Amino acid sequence: MIRRLIIAQATLLIGLGSIYMLPRGYDIRESAIIMVLPKIVNEWFGENMATSEVVVNALADDTNYAQSQYKRRTPKTDDKIDIINTFIVLSGDDMNNSIHRPERCLAAQGFEILVSEEREISVSGNASIPVKRLVSRHLNTGLTQVSYYWFTGAKVITAGHYSRTITDIVDRLTTGTNQRWAFVTVTSPIIEGKNTHPFTQHSIEETDILISEFISNIFDQIHKTDQLGNEWPVSYTHLRAHETREDRVCRRGREKK
């Protein structure tokens, strides 16, 4: 048993290691991201923002950025404002140094991660995307914020750094190509305290709803959905919710085998 395990592990390591023996001249398949953030997303109005020097210095020189801060008047109020920050990073030719997990960017900006989990958000009609949800707090200011992010490749959307890496390995071994990846981060601060005017105080649960609805609305505006086609992930639970009676019979028959 131990011998078989050692052989299996060695085979896996050899298979993964062979990626580095392939030629480095991979063809690039461009990301399906659109690197122009819209000025208006429903009732939200966006204003371009400069990318922080800390983030720019941490990534390769040919990395591309797009960042906007969106504001809206809080529904059913006259003088309160909601705020959401949207940030896109598109990798350059150096895939290893021009894009990282957003957790690394947050750490570089002085945030500690309090919560990290995967969720799904409905977008584009009947589809849904996997996202990583983070709750973080700034070590100096104490500001708490909620962030959602995902990676967009040429035809794949994933919330996981490792699933993105596996996709890259499979692409290089089977097609000799690299996907150019982008990540999208949507963040809203948790506004607390007595003197928060003009910003509206929201609970974490309310902030989650705020961000989820915003992502649903902005998704088509920042993605080439025709390029993504039908290969990017659709939630299993979503498919279950829309299956017909015949679908259920077939599925249950498969599950019994």
C-alpha cells in the first residue's frame, strides 16, 4: 500500500514537473475581461481611481489596471450614500509576476483576513459564477471591509488560485497555450460609528447583498460573454433548481449506479 502511494506521488510530481520541460513560447489566449470600467451601473455612478503605489510595485511592469469608485444615493434616503470600489488587474506576459491572489494585495496594504470562503453569484440570466468572499480589517485604522473576487481567463472563470493554476497546466500540456488572466475585486467598507455622514451604515449581511447585486449588474459590462461561451462554470445548485421532471429522473438513475 505504501509502495503504491509512493509510486502515485512520484507519477504526479513527474507529470506536473514536465510542464517546465515544454517550450516557453506559448501562444497567448486573451482574457475575456474588458479593461474599461463603465461610468454608470444602474443607479451607481463611477469615478476612475489611481492604483496604489504599493500594488503597482508588487507586480510586473506590464500589468494593466482599471479601478473605479462607485457611489449611489441609498434607496429611501435623501442624503445618504453607498460606496463600492471595483478593481481589475490584467496580467502581462510574465504570468508568474503580474497577477497574484487579492489576499496578497490586501496584506501589502495593511489588511488582515478575518473570513475567507467561496460563494456563487447569479449573473447573465441563467448563469452563476464562483467568487471568493473576504472580510478583512486594516491593522492601523481598524476599517473593516467585505470583498468579492474572481479570476477571468479566456474561457474560464474561477474563484480559486489553485484551480487557475491547474487550468494553466492542462492548457500548456494539451494545447501549448497560456490564458491571460485577470482578477476582479469588488469591495465595500463596513461603515460604523456615530459620525458616518454622508455614508449609510450597513451590517455585513446588508453589505453582502449590496455587493452581490452590484456584481450581477456589472458582470456583462466588463466581460466578453460571447468569448466565454458555455464553458465557464454554472452552479450545480442552479442547474438543479431549473431541471425538468425528465432531468430529475435521469439524474437519479445515474446517482443510483
